[in-house]
Amino acid sequence: MPGSMSDRLDPPLEEIDHRLGEAGAALELVMHGDCQCPFCLGSQSIVRRVRSRLGDRLLFVFRHLPLVEVHPLAQAAAEASEAAAAQDAFWPYHDALYAAQPRLSDRELLAVAGALGLDAARLAAELGDGRHAARVERDRRSAAASGATGTPTFFANGRRHEGAFDAGSLVEALEGR
């Protein structure tokens, strides 16, 4: 039923998703995350370990789930990362935002862009006019349809992962063990 909550990724992977790895990889890990969430920050090293263990067998995808009720800069950070994506720099910006999380501010969103050599004025203009809000909303709707209510929420091969999200548990879920 459309709009009903499930434990499956909805919609499945699409061309517009932010990916690391090759399309058609044997294993898929999707994370719904919030750039201001401390648990998402903690999960970054876990995801790196999972990617290292599984190598080219894994496709990793990030979808936004800004929890604005508890993280007031989450929406702006998500939109800023989409503005960075428009400059072909989603992943460097994503990683730099998480590294800057303890000092995250509106000013830091632009400073990160500048440090990466992006057009910070363009990023600021796109943030100001809400150009990427619909893209972030697409991911938020996906989270709701997929049953993701908190961050991070992981989907291993299209199914929501319950419980611990340490590297070993995620690898086991991905490999069907």
C-alpha cells in the first residue's frame, strides 16, 4: 500500500541516490542519516570498516533524514550537501561536514565549502533560495515510507537493519548470516 510503513527500502535505489561503489554490486547498504546527529557521526568509521571489509562487493548509499526537532541545522546541512553535489562534491562535502559536526553552524557550512574549493557563494545562494529542499524532502519521504524514524537507520540489501550497527553486525546482515 503506498505510503504505508514497512521494513523495506522505499523507493529502491534510484539514479539520483548518492553512491559509493558500483551499481550492480552484490551487496547494498543504505544509510538514512542526519549530519548533525552524533550517532551518525559515530557511524562514519563503522561504515568505512564495512566498506573496507566488503570492497567492490558493496554499494553504499546515503539518504538524508534531517531530524530538525532535535538538530536545528540538520535541514540546512542536508541542503548544503545537495548544493555541494550540484558542484560534483557530495562525498567530500558529506565527509567534511561530519568532521566539522562539533562546531557546525551556518558559517561552518560555507567554510567547509570554501575549504574544499567549492563556490561558497553559489552554495549560499542555493541554500537561500531553497533550491535543494525538494531533494532532501524526497529522502525524508523515503525514510517515512521505509520505517526509518531515527538516525542512523541502515538498510542491508533493501531490508531495514534492526539492533546494533557495529561493523560486524552490518557485514553479517549484508552477507545473510
